[in-house]
Amino acid sequence: MYDFYKNRIKELEAHSRFRFIRNIEKKEGKYIYINGRKLLNLSSNNYLNFADDEGIVREFLNTGGDRFSFGSASARLLTGTLPVYKELEQLLCDMYKKEAALLFNSGYHANVGINSSLAGKGDVIFSDKLNHASIIDGMKLSQGKFFRYPHNDMEALERLLKRERGNFKNAVIVSESVFSMDGDIADLRKLVELKKKYNGILILDEAHAFGVFGKNGLGVNETTGVTGEVDLIVGTFGKAIGSTGAFVTGRRVLIDYLINSARSFIFSTALAPVNIAFSMWIIENKLASTYEKREKMLALGRKLGSESHIIPVIVGENDKTVELCDILFQNGYFTLPIRPPTVPAGTSRIRLSLTTDITETDMEKLCSITGLTGKETAAL
Ligand code: PMP
């Protein structure tokens, strides 16, 4: 009865695509301990080092964080909303100068809920080909039709809009700002221009940029100056903020619509109050003072050939990528092979993600092993 699954796993193993959960023994600042070895952690989304920092946790608990419980006991629309949830939503509205905001349990929940509900029967979604799996899953659940345009290709997007827009009622354009696997950045001004020209709604997923880009940490929308023109901005607390959960912010009418139709919001127990309070405390008290460190991290990323703190080292074949990770492991670096279906076939890679305490010196040996020069693209 299980033969199908056994064979599928064997197939994955044969193609160096089998995934397994690693035994991480300990995390300590920028280091991670695996198999008794201390390794520089280049595979973390803990960009500002707020997650698992004992000092930060203690400070949060001592400043009143210990008032919050570890269970919400209910979905938000039932009894799962305490004042702190609305306070965090209000804080996000104020930061983005938007009418409303809504918390989701994760970025995955947010993207699935938003993309599946915003476009219904007779509507259309235009999505960057490299958008995150959660956006793709949301579109698949939607009753609308979706088109995936070539990555960051604004001319191709416009051609699609020209050809297809007239065949549908509502249109949604969705893109990440900093792309999670490539570290490059969408052309936000052009996306705004196109959504206006073709009368659509623009959703921007700032998962990897929220807390990192901009003086206020709002994301690339802030550094590009288009915050007011993006209809829905999505951000996660599980990366730079070092917590868990996510939000979307925009016009009241769209947020009310999501409250009434996003099933991943409606039908899931709300995050624990302690998580909501921790996200809020980090944003209110810690984010602003990280600006210089964040800018330095981004400068190092650019020096290594990327547009952000995420640097892809594209190898191509799955087995070669796994091999290179092993070599880096032996040399004190923890990196992970990123393979299909996370990235397109033939573009397997090592995704390096910087955190603010990683220095240029930390990266020297890695650069000589991988041949990463940073002069052109971060590809071998
Ligand atoms: N969007 C993007 C672009 C992501 O990279 C991720 C996480 N890898 C998510 C959404 C999902 O966020 P979360 O981890 O909070 O579910």
C-alpha cells in the first residue's frame, strides 16, 4: 500500500532532492552547532539577530512581556482577539500610513488567504514567475485565472496585461519586493504604473524586506517612495523581526473584505498573545536603532554581487549543489542546497543570507571556495 510513496522517496533520493530535517544542537548568535561543529549560519532569516537572543527575550519579559499567555484559544473572529492584536494592527497602520491592517498566523497563511480570496470567478491574477510558493498556492485556490510572467520582466507583464486585461473583471498583480531565492528586487515604480494603467490591485510581498529596507524598516516600498500607491503590503514577523506571524496593510475596504473571505484567517486559531506582544515590542523599541547595521549588511550583500542581503550562488545541478554545501560545511559554513521545486530545474543553488553581525572577513574563505567574486552576478 505504501509502495507508491517509497518509490517517490527513492526517486527524490536518486535526484538529490530528498529533504530531511537537520539535527541542530544549538544556535549562538551568528553560529549554529550541527554534528558537534560550530558553523557560521548563512541559512537564517534572522536578519537582525532578534530570534533566540537570550538578552532580548529577558528584556521583553521584564518590560511586561510576561503578562501575555501562550495560547489564544480561538480564531480572531471568535474569542481570539485581545487588545494587543488590535494595538499591533494600529501600529502597522500608523507606520505605513494606511487605513487598516490585519494580522495573519504566518506569511504562508497571509499569501494563501489574500491571493485565493481577492480574485474570484471572472477575475485574473498576474504573478511573477519566481513568487513564493504561498502566493502560488493562493492563486491555485482562487476561482480566478492566473498568469505567471517571466521574472521581473515588466515588458512581458505589460504585453500580458494588454492581451488579457479586457477579458476579466478584477485584476490583481502580485510580486515579492526582495525575491526570496534570488535576492534581486522588483521594479516597484513600474509595477505601480502598470497597475494604474490597467486598473488593477497591486499586492507586494515584503517578507524579506520588512524590517530590513528603509529608515523605518517598512521595506522596499519605503526606499522607493511608493508606500501610498501599493494597494496591499504584506510583511512577515518570522524573519527580520525574529518572531512569528505576518500582516497585510491597505485600504479599509480590502481589509474588511479579507476578514470576511480569507479562509486561512477565518478558520485558524490566532497566534499566541505572547508572540503578538513580542512582535510589537521589537517593532516599537528595537527596529529603529538597527538602521546603520542594516545598511552595512545590505552594503556587504551588494559587494558580494546581490541587490540585497540574500545572495544566490547558482550551481545548476542538484548533486553539485549538495557537494558544494558539504565542502562549505567542512570549512565552517552552514549553507543549504536549494533545489527544485523551490527553484526552477537547472538553477539549483546555495542561498546565502546575511545577518547584521556577519562581517566581510567571515565571508572571505567562502568566496575563495565558491569563486564568488561579487563583480558580476553571484553565479559560479
Ligand atoms: N513570502 C515569502 C517571499 C517568503 O520567502 C516566505 C517564507 N519563506 C513567506 C512569504 C512565508 O512566510 P512565513 O515563513 O511567515 O510563513
